[in-house]
Amino acid sequence: MFYYIIALFVIALDQYTKWLIVKNFELGESVKVIEDFLYITSHRNRGAAWGILQGQMWFFYVITVIVIIGIIYYIQKEAKGKLLLGVSLGFMLGGAIGNFIDRVFRKEVVDFINTYIFGYDFPVFNIADSALVIGVGLLMIQMLLEEREAKKKEKSYGENGTHHS
């Protein structure tokens, strides 16, 4: 249940911030937060990251539904007793649903976080995108920790003399 609360929080924050942008900014309008680093810029995206696959809404509908079903399955079957895995899946679920809502109701995704990293104008993104990245990052950490634990068990198994190769 906790992991679904994370997803709901991400969805609510994502949709609220997008609503604020749509209500208060003209498309293309930008406000400096930190010079040469962070701007709030009203942007729309009809594709995926970096604007790829523009206008392929049915593709995004199908893929997102499959992803959401997969994440829910993993939360139900694999996340019990694995806090980091569950949290990562909660973030990914919230992010996937947040952008899905935009695609279904607006036919485009509202983006507004505009960053310049080492002078590179990074593509404009939103809270849902951030949650997806955080979720994937946490999932990678979980996988590394599980791999380390498996190697530890394998090593101690071999040292006990019970494993023959």
C-alpha cells in the first residue's frame, strides 16, 4: 500500500504543477529561477524524451498501459519485504501515470523544468519525468545491492566447502 501512496503523491504533485503552468504561463514563457541553470518554461511535448516519436499517441497509450500493468505486477509479487524495490516501483508508477494522464486528456505532455547543465540546454521535463528517473535510479541501486548480496552468499557458500565446481 505504501508504494501506491508514493505513486499517488507523484501523480498529484505532477498534475498540480502542470495545472499551475497551463493556468499561469503562456506557451513558451520562461521565468529564471537560477541564472544559467534553472528556468520554469512552459513547453508541450507530443512525443517521448527529447521529442522523439512525435504524435505517436496510440503507441504511447499501449506501451504505458503495458508498463503500468508490469509495475503493478512487480509491486504485488516482488516488492514485499524489499523497501527500495517498492519505492522505486512506486516512483515509476506515479511517473508513468502522470504523463499518461496528459496524453489521454491533453494529447500532449506539459513540461516546464528547463535546466542548463554545464552549458547544455537539457530538454524540458516535468515531475513525472523526474519520478521516472528517480525510480529507475533506485531500481539500479536495488539491483546492484542484490547482485552484491548474491556474490557474498556464493563466496561464503564456497568457503564452507559445500560448493564443488
